[in-house]
Amino acid sequence: MFKRRRTTDAEFGTYIGPDAIAKGDISGKSNIRIQGTVKGNIKLRKGTIWVDKAGVVKGTISATVIIVHGKVGGDVIAKKKLEVGAEGIIRGDIRCRQVFISSQSKIRMDEDEGITTIFQEKREEDTVPMFDEESNIKPKVYEKKP
């Protein structure tokens, strides 16, 4: 009946081409697709930042939706959602409401940080917990042998 528009169909008002190197901060409202290199912060009040596989951003990026298939060396602040593709790399802090990570991607976190700092599960009281304390089903723990 109604076709929902995907983020991939978004119209991009700004392109940073594959051979381009942009130095300095970028701000605005239109969507940005990065195929080259940006050395500086990118801040969009509304819109999408898309970093292609060959794209590199060295700075903080902030937008409503952020899609990373390339490399980001800085903080990522997504007001709605963040999508990380199989080849996406983020070296910095992540702040967002929703995170979608490709099943093929690899995630590395600092030892000080636990995964619960990013993914905080919120359940209603009437839902079943992941590991029922009354049952004997517990996660298998593998210990390193000396």
C-alpha cells in the first residue's frame, strides 16, 4: 500500500568524490555522501551522512542518520540511528538511539567498557528474562586452561 522510503534512496545534496580531500569543518542541512577524505568535523542539523567503503572521515560526525561503510576516526553522534556495514570502522565514541551492525562486521571495544554501555536492554516486567533463574539453563563459560 505505502512504500516506505529507505535511507539508501535518500537524495544527497553534497558529494565528496573519490579523489577529493576536504579540509575543515562542514555544517548544514542537506544529506552528505562521502567517497573521498574529509579532515574535519561534520555536523548536520537534519539529514544523513553516508561514508562509502572508500570514504574516510578524520573528525567528529553528527547527523540524524549516519551510515558507515568506510572509516571514521572520531566520535559518531546519530540522533536517530547508526548503521555500520561489514567493512565499516569507527575509532571513537558512539552516541545514538539505535545501532544496526552488519553480521559480517567485527567489533572491538576497550576493556574498560562493557557492551552494556552501548546496548542497554529494557524489558517490561511481564517479559521473560534471557536466562531464567529458576531453570538450569545457563550460558556456557569457557575457561582458559593453564
